[in-house]
Amino acid sequence: MNAADFRRIALSLPGAEESSHMGQPDFRVDGRIFATLASAKQGFGNLKLTPEQQSAFVEEMPGVFLPIQGGWGRMGMTHIRLAEATEEVLHGALHAAWKLRAGKNAKSGKKKRVPAKNPQSSKGGKKRR
């Protein structure tokens, strides 16, 4: 698998759309991130999982899944080695991340996030907050 496969599968999930965060591609459902390609140059896709899900994926397939280093990894953010993943494994992992995010969205009742607009002053400059 590769980044194009990751993108294709992520976008095949219901309501999924591509956006970007800090200049890197991400995939969202109802405006909330469930996966990214921030580490694609290193051969990874990134999944937003629970720590328990991450542990299960890593335990079952340590050659494919590994926690992202640091605090993000401790919160469940997980690398998937794209070259080592089959389509079935990649689809299952992306679906797990999508389902978790979609479920949290439904449970919280939060509306889709929309980008904030920068208010403009009468002189055309950006207002400071």
C-alpha cells in the first residue's frame, strides 16, 4: 500500500473528506480528524485510535503498526507502515479510526467544525485578539 491507497480508502468511508492540518493532508468526518498522511514521506499513515485499540493493533501486527512517539502516541495516535499493510488491513484500520471519530461526534452532538474567519478591521488589517 502507499499514500494514494491510504487516501482512496479513507475517502471511501461515509462522510469522509480530505483537508489539511499544518500543511499536511488529513481525513475528517464531520470536520474532525480521524487519520492523516503527515508522515507519508517516512512511509507511514497515521490513525487516531484509543490507547486500547492501538495496543491491540500493535500486539497483533507489530510489523505494521507502531505508536507515534511521545504524547500523541500515548493518546492512541498510531503509525501504519504503508508498505507492509495489505488493503484489507489498511481498510480495517482506517475504518476503526473513522468509526471511533464518527461515534464520538454522534455521542457529543457537536456540529461540524468550520474554519474560523479572521475578522478584518476597517483599515483592512487583521484584528488582534
